[in-house]
Amino acid sequence: MGRGRGQGMGRMGGTSPGAGPGGKCVCPSCGATAQHGIGVPCNTIKCPKCGTPMVRA
Ligand SMILES: [Zn+2]
């Protein structure tokens, strides 16, 4: 039992060009963008301007 790591970071349905580490979210309402951390879905982040749940840029 020594092998716990493989290539785990695969591409999961990549529809966003240039998705780097972290990534960006965009507000569908006002167009504001925000950075988010790895493993943090955009829809858990609210727009700092209008409070709308953000979506992936
Ligand atoms: Zn907004």
C-alpha cells in the first residue's frame, strides 16, 4: 500500500479556456469577476457587488 497518488487532476469537462489554478468566477447579473480557490465552486461565492451567486467564468 504505497501508492496513493496518480494523475488525479484530470480534465473534467473542460469548457473554459485557460482555466488555471484557482480560476475565476463571474457574476451573471452584473458581470463582476472574482477569484476562487481550488475546490471552491463558484456557486458558493456571492458577488461582492450584488450578492448573486456567481458562475464559472
Ligand atoms: Zn453581481
